[in-house]
Amino acid sequence: MVSKLAKFADGPKPPARAPSATKPTKGTGKAIGITVRFDPDDWQRMSEYAIRKRTSLQALALEGCSRILEDEGLKPLKAVAAAR
């Protein structure tokens, strides 16, 4: 005699579905988060520097990226230009 569980497992399989269209999830909000990895010693140094300057690592990263763009003759980042 076959158990009810075995009958259930061998029952009809659902029909295959067409893949659903997915919406993009990156770059759709006001800000996009990224991860930056530091060597532990460098992270410690940067954290201490940020504290001394009364700012955040986020602000330091934005300023640094903006300076790279400006050094190449490009417009600074919007957030940095607005804060100046």
C-alpha cells in the first residue's frame, strides 16, 4: 500500500511558468549604496582622521572621488559641490 505522502510526492507537476519580467533594483533610488573595503590599519587611520575632522568616512569618500573627477577636468560630484 502506498502512503498518502508518496502519492502527493508523485502527483502532477505544476506547469512551467514563463520567467517574469523583473524590475531593476540598482540605481533606482535617491542614493546607491556601495561597499568599500579597507585594510584594518588603514580603516583605523581613516576613522581617527574623520573623528578629528568631525566628519564621516562617507563625506571623506565623496570628497576624494570628487577631487579625482576635478583633477581630470570634470564636474565635481553633486553632493560635494552643493556642500561647498
